Amino acid sequence: MAQFQIAIPDELLPALAAEFSTVQGSTTATTAEEYFAASVVETVRQRAELYKVGPYYVGPIPPQFNPDGTPYDPNWVDPNASSGDITEPDGGDV
């Protein structure tokens, strides 16, 4: 999983604290940090749908981007994919 460190300007902290206090009780997050981390993940998931990329995109037209962010190419192959396993999860051959 990718990890990022985000710096938030001090002048925005009161607004962030107010936001967390308004959603407390309606979220499983117990700290402001957990809430904001979940908010960022949800925002990125929504963008994945918008840009038609990644595992959250399902639709009748091809995606606009490959999973690595490059413009969509129907022949794109994940460079990190293992090519040695040729069996289906049930043990049968592909």
C-alpha cells in the first residue's frame, strides 16, 4: 500500500477539528487522524471512478488511464506481474 505524509497548514487546523467534531459518532474513526486518512482514501477512490482507472472502475467504455497512470493502452501489461503462475485459483490450468 502506498503511504504519503501530508502537511496541513496550521491555519486550517481549526476547520479540520470542526469537521471531525461534526462527524464524530457517525464514523468508525476514533481520532481526527483516522478520519482524515479515511477521507483521503475515499476521495482517491472517487477519483479512480471519475478517471476510469483502477479496481473501482467498471463500465461499458475503456478506462482513460492504465493502473500506473499512463494513458490507456489495451495491450498494457503490469511490469510487476508475475508471469510464472499459469494455474487458475481452483488449481486448473489457464
